[in-house]
Amino acid sequence: MSDFAPALQAALTNALPGITGIERLTRLSGGASQETWSFDALCDGKTIPLILRRAPGGTRVASETSTSVPLETEAIAIEASRKAGVAAPRVRHVLTENDGLGQGYVMDRLTGETIARKILRDAEFDTVRPDLARQCGEILARIHAVELTPELRKALPVVDGPTQLRRYRDMYDLFNYPHPVFEIAFRWLEPRMAQAKRQTLVHGDFRHGNLLISPKGVEAALDWELTHIGDPLEDIGWICTNTWRFGVQEKVVGGFGDLKDLLAGYEAAGGGHVSEDEARTWIVYGSLKWGVMCMSMYQGFLRDNSVERAAIGRRSSETEIDLINLIIRGKI
């Protein structure tokens, strides 16, 4: 057990009245930017399964290039969404300075799977797989309907489409490594991303890997560190980007479903009508964004010769193929 277990138990005294102990505190793999710990809280003879999401070592290191929100802001967005009916874990406690554990929060530990390979291939998901795209549409509609209270507006950055496009254009220009297909994509996107119809709460990273899925369906949207106020079409386009289909290209939504089902679920849950062409604009953006991110990884490889960075960096060429299919052939 980690040496901060007693402090964690003390921090949860008010959130979990009657807590008598903590068991099975275990660091989980995954989570590139934050620590994730699984544990059980013993409360009045009952066991409550929980997750601690914490900054590495408890301290958030600011980065000039980071677009993530502070963990306490992430917790505010998750809890506001859950209370509005979004499938999201309940936040039990946001760490304070007095807790002595650094920055982070504690939330319920739900059952399910996040590994795309298993969800797309294992037999236990065969029955629910055809329903997942519609469920994702319904969840996104509820996220985008969350009331932007003064607390949320104060905590969250506003990042619209044109702002995002400029951010990745600036990053791309820094590399001084021209990609003609990327140039076409930037010019194609500029007028289209300026036509936002509304601004809502946006999850920011709604995709395979950040969805907890069980044989019953989508249990929760996880990893809200990129949440912001912006164009809701961003979330729709990101989960449909070819990168997150994990080799099942014909299934546009996460490799498990069809775009028409995602959009039907979105509209039925009150998200409004979204055309396939509107979704296509943000799928193009998702492919371009991932392509520039891959270029960034390659630059990292040049500095440290990391095989992992090289493997990701080379994938920028894959996004060029995706962009040609999307823009020139009109194929989603």
C-alpha cells in the first residue's frame, strides 16, 4: 500500500462519513499526464470502489503547450455533467491544500472496459456493439446541454474552432516541414470552422479509450482534462476520426458504429440536427489535428531517439491519406 493511504483516508472523512479504512490502493497503468489509483474505502461495513486521479507526485507542472484544465476544474465539469444526466462517474471529493496530497480528486470506480481492441473484438461485447454509436450520440447531446453556470464559465476556457485551427497552424509552421495535403486541409477548414451555430460544454477528448464500456453499454465518459467551452461538433468529429477506429475503417464511429446512428441518437436526445457534411468538417479537423500531433512526436524523436515517438511520428502520412479521402473524395 502506498505511503499516502492514511492521508487519503483522512481527506475522505467528510465526503464518506464513517470511513474506517482504505484497502487495495493500487497505481493503474495508463494515464499519460496524470496518476490514476484504484482503491476501496471501508465505510460502515460496506466497500465503496473508488478512483483517485492525481497530478504526478501531487504537483501539476505547468506547460506552455498544455491545453488541459486543472484537475479541480475537470472535477467541476464531470460533476456538473453527471448531475445533468450524463453518463459520468460521481466525484466524491476534490483535494484541498489541507489534505496534503497535492492536486486531484476522488471519484466512483465503475465497471467496464476501455481497451478498444477488446471492445471491438471480444465476444462479450457482440450484443451491445451495434448500439454503441447511438448511445454515444445520446451522451454527447446531454454533455452539450449542460447549463453553463457562472461557475463553469469562470473555470473553463473558451476554445472555438478558429482558435483551435490557429493553434495547430502555428504548431505546424514551427516544424518547417511542409506537407501539401495539410496545407490544403487548413485552407479547406478555415471558412467552414468559422460557421459555428452555438457554443456549449465540450468534452474535448470523446473517443475510444476514454469511454468505459460494459456488455450493457457505455457506462461513462472518462478523462475530461481537455474539457472547454466551444463548438459541440468538435466532440462528434473526434470520435469519428479514422485514428480512433482502430483499423475498422468502415465503422465510422469508433470502429463500432455508423455515423447515421450517432447523429440519430444525438438528435433524439435533444442535441439538434447535425448533417453528415457538418460532421465531416470536424472529422477533417480531427485528422489534421492528429497529423500535426504526429509531426510533433517526430520532432521529439529527433531529440531523444525514442522508438515510441518515431512509431507515432510516422503516422502523419496516414492522416494525409485520410484527408485526401475526406476532402477530395468526400468519403467519410
